Amino acid sequence: MANDNRSIAVFDSGIGGLTVVRELMHRLPNEDIVYFGDTARVPYGIKSSETVTRFARETCEFLLQFDPKIIVVACNTASAAALPTLKETLPVPSIGVVEPGAREAILRARGGTIAVIATEATINSDAYRRAMRRFDEGARVIQKPCPLFVPIAEEGRASGDAITMAVARDYLEPLVRLDPNVLVMGCTHYPLLREAIAQVVGDGVALIDSGEQTARAVIADLTERSALNNAETAGRLTCYVSDNPQRFRELGQRFLNKTIVDVTWISPEQFYSVGHVKTA
Amino acid sequence: MANDNRSIAVFDSGIGGLTVVRELMHRLPNEDIVYFGDTARVPYGIKSSETVTRFARETCEFLLQFDPKIIVVACNTASAAALPTLKETLPVPSIGVVEPGAREAILRARGGTIAVIATEATINSDAYRRAMRRFDEGARVIQKPCPLFVPIAEEGRASGDAITMAVARDYLEPLVRLDPNVLVMGCTHYPLLREAIAQVVGDGVALIDSGEQTARAVIADLTERSALNNAETAGRLTCYVSDNPQRFRELGQRFLNKTIVDVTWISPEQFYSVGHVKTA
């Protein structure tokens, strides 16, 4: 049986991508995962496509030194802005969160209206709607940026919190009036607010977690390429951040749903030195 | 009469510092102002002191090319983290927002309790309390991070908005119970939420706008050094940003209270090339 014990590399602007890691660890417990959170430059969601693409390219250069078998762009903003460009130059396969979420939304909508909530940058990129229309050119898509959801999730406000519920109603009720039957959580922070979101949109609307769909897509890809790790020992999660390892560890536990043991702070000299070698 | 027609340089992590510029333009209408907003790396308020200091130093290198007569650190997080370090190496005078706000708070408190609200990084640095205790070693200071105020102000939610009011009550009511007689708005975004804040804390609490106090301190410094610009023509505001000039222009108008005409997007190559020359 084929075996590939190289790591799965995952990156995000900060901690949100850990919701994707959580799904990967749950489904592929013996894979090693290398995670990079760009916490010195977080968030990406309010930045331009050009800048986000530059950040993502630099991060991929950093991650390539670990010889990964796949790079998972576990950030909707970076997937929307940079994935096509990255795919052109990366020497390993890569997968983003937009396409798996979009595909599942099309399957579940059965012709109904699909609502997408995400950061400003993801919505402005129109990436979800474009991906959905590649799967179904008649797809009807409505999209709304929800900028306060990220800081609310980072503050650790639970779904039952009064502020969380007030903000969820404020953002989502105008969407509900258009009667969607699917809602895509197009930001890796949003699954932490899943209950609040579900309560506002009601049982009739299927919630799609793009991160969960991405974990499935990674498994499908590795299976197809016979690149799963068949080790019988538990995989290891190694985290690198560009700033504030303490904050990453504290907040990250909520996103990962378990303790984060191994976090290393990468100085800019280190981060860029790798990039310069690789691009030289 | 002495005259110094060089610019006043002002910087912030993003748009918040424009509330300081607004005060400067109001009080010194014939001064030229060069503003830099580090919108590619905004916000600073959740980042480590080391990283914020690096960002601030790089920005100062960029601004020195304009031969300013003073550099105003119009960002509480950067003032708290980096100002002492910057002062050691900068070849021109510099002024931050923490000390002017702290001084005014001491004067107004007359021995009562002083509450400070700011970003996580500013509160963690303890810079306001330390500055206040330099002016009055018996000062009683309580401090609270209010992370949602920045994205709420950036979303353009007015003070009357239901979410703004709910968040203001959530953050501030526990402070009000400790009966402060002064509240320092220790983040340049917060003056946009002044009415909501005032409504929750009530008439008995004096609100200090650190940005306004900083503008006064700049005038005092330039007057003392005979470095005011005596031109009779209106001064010019020139803005540079590291990302997203369009978003800066749109949001910035609310912070500046007038139209922003002149915004230039600085590429990283340009930003760093200046720094490398200066530090070489």
C-alpha cells in the first residue's frame, strides 16, 4: 500500500485556519501537519487582492522548506485572491477553501438561492459566485460581508452571547428575507459562531462549513494520488507564526478544540531568508 | 518671526490617525501634513510590542525622506510600544498620543479614578498607567481593552446604532461601576464613537480624546521651537498608504470629516528601498 509520510502544509492569515486543521486531524489522525499563521499581518480580509497574493506567495515559499506533499490555503481571502496565481508556480499540489465550499453549496441548493457570508475582500473578489457558476451556470448567489464576525469570534464570545446574537441578526436577517436554502460560511472564523448563525437563519437553511469541505477534498486528493500517511502513530501538529505565539496558543485552542503544544515564532529575517533562497 | 515650512509627518497603522490630523488641520490650517497609514499590516492593536516597534521604525525611515520638522505617532499602540525606542534614534523630534492624553487625564481627574479604554496591545503595555504615574504617583487607573470598537467604527456604525450601543454598554458598564471621573479614549478610532461612549458613562465622566490632546502638544512644541509655518496659504494634506487607497479614501473621510483628495499607494519595494538606504 502506498505511503507518503511527508507533511500536509496549511496556512492562514492567523488562527482561523485551525478550524480546517481540526477537521483534518479528526479525519486523518496520523498525518503530520505544518501550520503557518501570518499573525504579524493578520487580517487579510480588509486588504487588496495584490497585497494578499504577495503575502500568500511569501508564505508558500516559507512552507516549501518543509517539503510538504500538499499546501492547503485555509484562508478564504487568500484562496479567493491568490490560489490561481499560486497554482501556476507551486511545485506541489495546492487546495483552497473556496472551491470545495462552492461545490457542496451547489449540491445542497438543488437550484435554490445560495447565500455566502465572508470577509469584505472575499466578497469583493466574487470568487464564490464565480466558482459556483462554474459548477452550475444558473446558480443564484447572494453575498454579504460580515466584518464584525471575525473580531467577535476572536474575543471568545460564544454563540449565546447577546452581542453575538444581535450582530448575527443584524447581518443575516436581510439575507433570510431573500429565502436562501443554503448558507456558506466563507471564512474560517465563522464555524465558531455556527450556533448563533443557525439560530438566526433557521432549520430550513443548510449551513456549509468551507473548512470541513476542504478537509474532505484534501482526503480525496491524497487518496487519489496514493499519498496518505499509513503510519500507525499519531501525527504531529507543528505551528509557526509571524507574531504573538502566546495569543495564538490561547485563542487557537478554541479554534482547534484542543491544546496547542508546539508554536514557534518566526522572525521576519528568518521568514524572508527562506523566501529569498527559494525565489533566487 | 521664525518660520519653518517643512511638513508635519503623521503615521498610524491605518485610518485612525486621521482623527489626530483633523485636530491638527483645524488648529494649524496652514501646515503641510504628510500622513502614512500602514494599511497592509493594520491593525497593530493585536500584535506584539516587538513587531509593532519594527513596523513603526520602518515607517519612520519612510517618512524621513520628506524632511519633516516633527513626527507624530498618531497610533496609541505604536506610541505605547515604540516611542521610547524611536526617540533614541530619530534625527527629528517626535510626539506620541499616550503622554498628552495621560497628562490631561491627571489634570482633569483631581485625584479621582481614571479609566482607560484602548486596544489589547496598548492595555497590555501598561503605557497609560505608567505615564500617569509619572505625572502623579498616586494616580488610580483602571484599564480595559475594547477590541470591537475598532471594527465597529470602521464599519461606519454611528453612535445611535443598536449594535454600537449594546457593545458600548457591555464594555463600559463594568467600568462605570468603579465610579471613574475621567475616561481616556486611548485609541484614535474611538472618537468616532464618542456619543455612544458618553451616553453609557454619563455626564459625570470627562472624556479625554488623546488625539485632540496630541494636537495641542504638537502646537506647543512647534511654538516653543519657533517652528510653526507662517504661510498664509492653506496647508496641504498628502497621504501615503501601504495598501487599499480606495478603502482608505472612503473610510478616511469619516475620520477626517472632509474629503481626502491625495492618496498614493506605496509598494513594498518602494517602502523598503527608502528604509534600506537610511539604515545602511
